[in-house]
Amino acid sequence: MGASMASQANRNEEPIIPKAYSIDLRERLVRAVEGGMSVRKAACQLMIDYSSALKGMGQFRRTGNVQPKRQGGYRQSILLQHSAWLLGWIEDKPDLTLAEIRQSLSQKGFG
């Protein structure tokens, strides 16, 4: 674990998640590369990661778009359609432990 990650873990802080490069920076990258500069040199000049610059140029060449892709994903919970049953069951048996709930869900094919 790197020093910064270790210090974050010690302070119980959320991990730092990098944000996408700004549209302006992406457009400057495209202008530089389209103007004849290599992707590596443009990345160095703009102080951005080479692999990100390469991916950004690939996206621009494929789509003509410099907008960042959506980060992360959204996956709907498999329990959502069963939430009424699950919440009712927990309400009927409020002393259930998490282990008991997990075991029951596993037996029902959710685990």
C-alpha cells in the first residue's frame, strides 16, 4: 500500500476517486494531436497520463466526441423485486441476525 493510501486508511477517510479530465483539457489534447503532435508529447505537455490520452484520442477517432464516458456502473439489486417480502419477513422477526438472513437468502438461491 502506498504512503498516501496508508495514511488515508489510518484516518478512516474515503478513498480518493479521480475525476474525469475536463472537456477543455480533452479538446486541447485533440487539437495538439490533430495539429501534428504525438499523443505522448501532447500528454506530457498537458501533464496528463499517457494511457488516458491514448484512450481519449481513440474515443475521439471512433466517435468524434471528447465527452467523458460514464464512470462506474449501476446494477439493480437482485433483491429489489423481493423487497416487500424481505422487509415483511424482517418486520415479523425483528430479532433475526444478519447471519440468519444471509443463510435463508442463500437457501432461496440469492447467494
